[in-house]
Amino acid sequence: MKKSILSFILILLSIICFAQDKQAIIKVMAKQQQDWNRGDIDAFMQSYWKSDSLMFLGKKGPNYGWQITLDHYKKAYPDKAAMGQLSFKIIKVDVLDKTNAFVLGAWNLKREKDAPGGYFTLWFKKFNGVWKIVADHTS
């Protein structure tokens, strides 16, 4: 009986922790959207793992590295007009364990002349209590 109660408590605590992690990840995504919409790519990039091992996968294949990803964003979106207004639709957040999570979502830009959009998958990893994107596949 004691083992059953202890198991139940551990499962309940795990569910609560994963729910808190899910909310923390959603908060990271909301901050990214706000940073983008202010035209601040440098702030937007703070949600990414600052490592040469960061992976970004787009139409042209994989790129590796935080600085390379930042440079790519700045080249593709040279000003606020090119950046437009970003919106995310989070479809799914799966916290896989204490330090790994998977996010599936859609993105849309509203700009003066067009409204491109697509989907993304993100691998988040927790470093010292902070969730960072370590792999981004955006189409």
C-alpha cells in the first residue's frame, strides 16, 4: 500500500513538473514572437542554444552554429518590413524527459505584399534550468 501511494505521488509530481516545463517552453515561444515583431533578431536568437552544434534545417538543407543561424536571419530579413509580423500556432508540446522537449507548430508572417507561412519542429533542451532550442526544422 505504501509503495502504491509513493508511486502515485511520484507520478503526480512528474506530471506537475512536465506541465511547468510545457508552460516555460510556450513562454519562450511567446517571447520569440514578441522579439521578432519588435524587429529585434538579436533578442529573438537568445532562445537558441549558443553553440556551434545548433542545427537549423530549412529549404536549402542543414546549417550548424548559432552565429551562422543569426547571420542567415539577418540576411533573409534585413529590416522590419521584411520581418513583418510573426505569429505562431503551437500545435503540440511534448516534454520527453527532464531535459528534452519537442514542439510542433505553424508560423505566419504578415507583410505589406505577402503572407508567407509554414511549419516548424523544434527540439528544446534544458540547460541549467533554461529551455533552449537546439534544433530547428522550419519549412
